[in-house]
Amino acid sequence: MKKILISLLLCIAVYGNEFLTPYEYGKALYKNPRGIGCIKCHGRYGEGAIISYIKQNGQLKPITAPKITGLTFDRFEEGLKLGKGFMPKYDLSVSEIVSLYIFLNPQ
């Protein structure tokens, strides 16, 4: 919890007088953070989505990206930094991660 508060304060310090709010910046990043947008796999608002299908034993099975809303900040940050399976690693700044988190978890 302390880490998220520090991150939020950093985000406010960085973006406080900027044109975009952290929410708006997070929305823009979600669409295209580094060439591949989160939106393409996780859906319009992070609700999760089917990415593709794979044929196994003669049947099509979905390959899905999970829902990424409602995660703790630590889990969200870990997923972005480490990647897993089809999820690529992203080299985002703390303020970018906080902005994405704010967009996906509006209060």
C-alpha cells in the first residue's frame, strides 16, 4: 500500500500541471504503450479477451488474455515488468504504470 501511495504522489508531481491527467495518459498508453497496445489483447477496458484459437485434438481452443482490472497495484506492476506466457515485458516508468493502473481502476 505504501508503494502505491508513493507512486501516486510521484504521478501527481510529474503530471500535476500537464495537459493530460494521469487517467487520460493511462488511456493513451493502454491503446499503444510501446508499439503493441494492451487493448489488442485485454479488451477495451481491461476486461480480458480471446486473442486467437489453437487447434488441439481436432478442436479449437481459445487463447485468452486475462482480465486486468481489479488487480492489486503490485500484481499489476509485476505483470508489466516480468511478462508471462504471451504477455511481453514492458519497460515502463513508474508514472506510466501508475497512469495505466488509474485508467483501469477508476474510483
